[in-house]
Amino acid sequence: ERTKSLLGEIKELKGELAALRKKGGGSSVESLLRDARVVGNERIVVSTVEGMKPDGMRGMIDAMMKQGKVAAVLLVADSDGRQIYMIGLRDDLVKKGMDAGKIARELGALCGGGGGGKGHLAQAGGADPSKIPDASKRFEDILAAVIAGDRRSHEEG
């Protein structure tokens, strides 16, 4: 009987924790979207998110992409001297040849780590927090080149 009671309490607490995380994540997503930068004619999010784990970062990127308000996202979490870079790309950018996995490998190498993933979502790790601004700038430069190239092809046609 005591075991059943404790298991029920654990289940209830897990539900409350999930609800709190979802609620907190929702407001964070809104704040990140408000602070989105404009590159060319597209909005992108490049931000540091304190204390986030990879699953939470993926969830935030999924939420932003589902809203359709941004073309690309780079979230960076710094924890105990290790960085996690999470990259998300809108499907149309992937169809144009962009690859989040390749970007993750490049950013990881830039920051003393590695990375990889799928075309639309990838993760990199870094060991040098001083490289976060360099990685963020490189991400923006990659996107700017693709977006500018896309604009030129439309202007020519």
C-alpha cells in the first residue's frame, strides 16, 4: 500500500514538473522570438540559454519552427565549461541545400569539439566558451550567404 502511494505521488510530481517546464519553455520561446534578428529578409534566433539540457533546447527549437516565425535557430548552453550548440533550420532552407549537421560540425570544430545531426536539426559540443561569439557570428554568416544567394537567384529570374 505504501509503495502504491509513493508511486502515485511520484507520477503526480512528474506531471507537475512537465507542466512547469512546458509553461516556462513557452514564455522563453516567445521571448526568443521577440529578440529574433533579421538577416537578409529572414528572421533568425541566436541566443544563449542558461542551464538548458539538449532535450529542452530541441523542444524550444521545435516550438519556434512550428510557429513558422523564424528561418533558423542557434541555441547555446554553457555548462561546467562545456558548450552545447543546438541548430534548427526551416525545411525550405534544407531543401535549398543547407544542412544543420554540416553547420554543427563546423561550429563544433571552431569551438574545440565536434558535432553532427540531421539536415533540419543538429547538435555540436564545444570546450572553449570564449568561442561562443565566433560560432554565433559564423552561423549568421552562413545564413546570410544562403539568403543573399537565394535573393539574387529570384532577382535574376
